[in-house]
Amino acid sequence: MRIAANQLQFEIIDEGLAHQPAVLFICGMGMQLIGWPKEFINGISSRGYRAIRYDNRDIGLSSPMDHLGIPNFLLGFLKYKIGMQASPPYSLQDMAIDGLKILETLGIQKAHLIGVSMGGMIAQRMAITAPDKIFSLTSLMSSSSAEHLSGPQPDVLSALMVKPAAPGSEQAKLNALKFMNSLRSPGFPYPPGYFDCRHTTCAITRPNQMPHIDIAWQTRSAVAFCMRARYSQSHYTFKTRCNRGHGA
């Protein structure tokens, strides 16, 4: 199902009933809504929750942002490192507003948030921006971008910085698989071929996706150059759970 929110079109899967407490699942970078393990989604919905997944802007079947052009990633990175303001085509805050507007469009007054990787960063900004609309926040293998926290591991950065391949090409799929494999936990191995099967499914069942299996440069910039947001001193009363990893 596709809905209009924040002047964009978002592909969503809404499983549950309108009266059930809503859980909004927020994808990580380059991840489509069908990337969430079905067992995880079923585990949430079977407990009486309304499970809502969506493709972020610039990925999957949601609105592409190609008209914004390809940012100069190297220049932006250098600006960021010396403390200058980088200007990505859109920000994580813009993506947080996307999430809030999706809830608004669906008529949901308050929701639980579960965000993974970049999705955790988006969820944190949603909670800070509109704490009255959030029951709880679960941030998985993510970060707040605080200066004292370590960044991604070298293999993750290497996978993140690879030059995008042609949409739908075999190289695009290999790039995405390299990125996903770099995020895998050595303590919780997946069956052989798990990620290959998941991303092949994306390619077959969603042939019109943009930017196909590869990761948009605009989205990379939004994460890489996210400046430490300065919010007014406030107290928030929602429950929070953070499972931190070394991903992007």
C-alpha cells in the first residue's frame, strides 16, 4: 500500500487492527521494508500489536530523490571532519519528519518505535521531536552520533564507500550483500545464503524499486554528515531500549 506523507509517497505494510497499539519499524540504510525478518514481525503482531513497516524515502517503492542530484561525498566528508557544516540533499531530521507524518496520515496518535542502524538514528530524532507521540523507543545496533562514541568498523566503512553500481545490476546486488554481511554479528550467525536469498527476493519481487538494491548517495550523506543536533533541555517519559552494535 502506498500513502502520501510529507509531500512524498511511501510504500507501507500495515498489519493489524486500527484499535491495536502501533509499532513503527524504521529501516536502516539501503534496507527495504521486506528486509525485516518475518519471524520478528510475527512475534510482535501475535502479541496484539499493529505492525507497520515502510520504505524510507529514496529506497524500495517509496519516492526516489534523484532530482536532488549526487552530492560530493568527499567534499562533504572533509567539511564535516574540520567542523564545517555539510549540506546533504536531505537530513536524518527530514527522515524523522517522514516517520511522524506517516503516523499522522494513518491516524495514529501515539506509537512504539523500533529502528535498526540508520533507522535507530531516525527513531531517536522522532522521539526528541515529538515525545508526546511516542510510547517507547527501541534502537538496534545504532548510535546517537555523540562525539565520544566510536564509529563504524573499517569493513563497514569500506562497504559503505563503494561506488554505486547500475540499478538492478549484478554488481549492485553484490555491493548490497557486502554491506549487509559487514553488519553481521559473529556471535549470532545466519544460515548460509540467508542474505543472498533476502536480497534476491528484493530484486525479483520489487523490480521497480529505486535505487534498486544499491544504497543512494543522498542517504549515505544524510548519515555520514549528520551534525550533533542541539535540542532544548527537556525530560522525556517514554521507555527506551538501546542495543548497540558497530554498524552504520
